[in-house]
Amino acid sequence: FFFFSSRRRHTRCSGVSWARRCVQETVSTQSTWGYQDLCKFISNTFKMIANLRFRHIYGDAIREKYDGTEYTTTSSESCLLKGNNTFFAWPWRSTGGGTVAVLRSNNPHRLPVQIPLIRGHAGPIHDLDFNPFNDYVLATGSEDTTIKIWNIPEEYTQDLNEPAITLTGHQKKIGLIQFHPSAENVLASVSYDETLRIWDVVKQEQRSQINIKETPYGLDWSLDGKLVATASRDKVCKLIDPRANQIVHSISAHEGPKSQKFIFLGTTGYGLSCGFSKTFERELKVWDLNKLDTPVSVTSVDSAAGALLPFFDEDTGCLYLTSKGEGLIRFYELTDEKKFHLNGDYRSNVPGRAYGFLPKTSLDVSKHEIARFLKLTDNYIESIRIICPRKSDDFQEDLFPEARSEEPALTADEWFSGRDELPKRRSLRPGAHTAAGGQVRAIKASGPSQELQERIEKLTALVGDLETTVNNLQGQVGERDQVIQELRAQIQQLQTENDTLKAQGSQ
């Protein structure tokens, strides 16, 4: 008991440190426990630790950086830094409207004084998101109430001022935006007008609108795209069916007044909320989506003030937790008891202004890299690799199961018609797949649908026939008018002759 309850720090084994804290907390609340109860608890704890696959992971910052960066000072609920296999983007500092910087991945260097920027919004950028099926398409949401879709050119050397598509409809500034995980060109957005809206991007149509009744704090799609989760200032997390335009469930997740988030935990059937307790402690709660009355587990994090940013890897069950203004990234693993166990952390003395989680297809699997973050600081951006050490250099099947593919599982029309599909998967083994998302494919607003085009052609042909008929009738009317005029002339002549005859007869 002295070994577990002592204050000596075990820096190399976070599992022992966690077990010691569990014993301290448990014994303090279970004053009636005996020696056998304590031994059983310690035995079960170590069995749980032994079953953790990622208890030895650690973070490693890549030495090469993107120096000379600038960032917006506008506050936002978004992580404000997004990336894919080809690019990463973040809001750039500007004095007028909102601007966005887009740089190529895997090319760290010192930025020149002037770099090409995306300039098209009249207000600051509050969120952005790359199309998961097209690396060259970026969506931005702004304080000017619009969402703009941009085509990033292969040779990005000049400012972009004209978006490919503009989505309008929100009445106040955009809070958060996110693309559908499996259906192509479907986008969700929440705004300070207290609405959630679903867009068909290519057709530039708003297909759904739900009143969430409060200022939004969080937005997340379920993995199959059937539900959308929002968190808001009223301390309520809402699960919404976007095609039925209705709120399915509401959860009073956290009692603290600060920002909170809700995310879906892949295909597990569970969700995660992170926020603040009544005593302003940051905490995590796991929820069974089929039984949302009480949380399955509650995990206390710390007493820091920053709002938590959760990033969940559905392939490995790992959760990465950080916050703006901190240099700390915590590594958690979801256990069989649906509780998050702290495996370790990455610490830095330099606080991060924004963090971005890159897709699994951008990892270097030869170095056993299971996740990668982008960290934006005051004057540079660096990459942080999360590594699970292995003795062998061979491809590790258990570390790298099939990940999300760059190919959509559904079209927008199929999803809006009621179909649901999980994202397509592909192998991460080197050479097993060629990424489709890295090919340049410009997005543009679609013209009329085929059915509408056929109707237009039929109506055009009908109008042509009617014009021909009218012209023929006009010709016939002209001929009849001429005949009538001739008859009238003859009648006039006969009347004249009749009047002459009557005059001669009277003489």
C-alpha cells in the first residue's frame, strides 16, 4: 500500500502512476475495505493495464518547422487548423476581411514575407474544413454569415479571390462547419443564429434546418452520417437526425458554464462529452447512445481553464486531448469497461494556439507512427508524431488496421434519399493503395438536373410549335382581311350603281 500511495513520481510508467492515484481515490471513498479487497482491486488494475495495447506510446516533434507563420486573434470554438495528405490551412492574421493560408504538407521551410492567401470573406474566419474525398477543395465559414468553397490549384502562387461556390442562408456568423464522413459534397454548419443547416454543396441548396436554441460550442457527425451531435451554451448536447429535421436526444452532460464538446466514438455505439464540472474541473464522460440517462464512466482530467479539444482515432480506440494555449497533449485509450485510461502525454514549454489532427493516410507507418498533429504557435507550425515503439521494422497489422479511404461511399443524392453507409476503408500497407484524394479535381456548381433539362427541351419545342401555329393563323387572318376588304369594295360599288339607277328612274 505504501508503494501505491506514496508521492514518489514514476515518470517512466504512467500505468503505475495511474494505479497509485486510483488506489488513493478508491481507498479514501471505501473506508470499509479490508486487506483482501485492496489486493483484489490492485490485481484487477494491473490486469487492465496489461491489456492496454498503447501504454508505451510517446510524442516526438519533428525538427523541421514552418517558420514565419501568423495567425488570427479571432476567438473560435474550432481547432482552427486543418490538414490532409496534400495541404494544411489556418486563418491568417488580417486587418480587414478574413484570410486563410494554405501550405503544402511535408515541405517545411521558412515562409517569405508575402505568401499567397485566400481572400474572399468580408469578416474573420471562424472555421474551415477540407473535403475528405478531395484534397484540393476547402470550405470556410465566416463572420460575414457565408460559407465559401474553394478550389486549391496545383500551383498555388497567387491570391484566391473568387470562390467556386458560395452558400448563403445563415442570419448570423458561422460557428462551425464539417463535411459528411461518407457522403460526397454534404456539409453541416452551425451558426450564432442558433440553427444547424445541412447543405448540398454542388447544387448550392440548403436541404435541412434545425433550431438548436442556443449558441453552438461543438459539431460532429456520426461515422455513418446518420446523426449530428451539437453542444451549446445551455449545457445541453443534442443528437439530431438531420434528414428528419428533429432532435432525437438531449443530454445535460456537464454542469460547468464553459465550453463543452460531444463526439461520436466510431462504431462502438458510444459517445464522448468533455467539459467542466460544477467545481470547474475538466472532465470526460462516456455515454451509451442507446441509454443516455447516465454516463457509463466519468474521468477527471485537471483544473485548467482552457476548453478541451478531443481528437478520437476510431481505428485504434485512442483519444488525444489538448487545449488552446497549452503545450500538453494527453494520450488516452478506451478500455473494455468504456473508460478512458491515460497512457501518457507529450509536453512542451511552447503553448499551442491551434491544433490539427491529420488523417491516418498521411502517417509514416515505417516509423510506427500511429497519429500526427500539427501545432500552431506564435511564429511557427510544427508536426508532432505519436509513436508506438516496436522492435521490428516490419509493417504492424495491429497498429495499422484499415483506415478511412479517400473514396466516398455515397453520393449526396443517395444520402439525402435515406441511405447510410460507413466510410470506405483501405489498407495502410505501403504500396497497397494509390490515394484518389491527391488528384486535382475542381468542384463547381452543377447545372440543371437531367430531368429538368429534358422538361426544358420539351417546353422549348412546344413553344416553337405554338409560334409556328400562331404565324400560320396570322397569315390566314391576313388573307381573310384582304377578302373582306375586296367584298366591302364590291358592296360599295353596287350601292353606288344602285343609287345611280334610282336617280335615272325618278327622272
